[in-house]
Amino acid sequence: MILIQIAMLLGFALILLGLYGALTNRDIIRMIVSFTIADTGVNVVLVSVGYLTGREAPILDTIPVADAAARITDPVPQALVLTAIVIGLGVTALMLAYAYRLFRARGSLDISDYTELKW
């Protein structure tokens, strides 16, 4: 039980660290890394929420089918996290591609160099 709480605390700490980094950094690459850290924190929290103490993996070779509902963990949170990892990778790749295009167009990745984009 204590491991679940540690994982949840670690996940929330990663989320807060990522948000802090995204809001305080001026470099676009560091902002992208901060968003990726926050995304990892969300995945850790989702996995820790889906864990049930005393349950086994949802593999029916070792568990009788009649007892399966009471003895296995729900595989949906794990599947959601796998999907979130793939989506996070795609979003990170897209952000890095935009950062590369911004660097080629302006020669800088400092966010303060893009003041004409303000409202």
C-alpha cells in the first residue's frame, strides 16, 4: 500500500515539476522537456490509480475463470497509459519539429524573441 502512495506522490511531483519548468523557462526546448516530464507524471499517476492490492495480472492461464473477476486487476488503466505514451511521443515529436522550424526561421529558441506573436 505504501508503494502505491509513493508512486502517486512521485507522479504528482513530476506533474508539478513539469508545469513549473514549462512556466519558468524561456527556452523552447526546455519547455518541451518540461511538458514531457509532466506527461510522464500523469502516466505514473494513472498506473498507480489503477493498481489494486492483492490482485494478479489479467492472464487467465494461472487463474480459474470462475475466480477471475475477483482476483485480477483491471487492464484498462494500463492500456490507457500505453496509449497515452504513444500519443505523448507524437505530441513531443510535433513540438520538436515546430521548435526546429522556429530555430531555422529566426535562429533562436528564446521565447522572448517572438514578441510579435503577442496579442
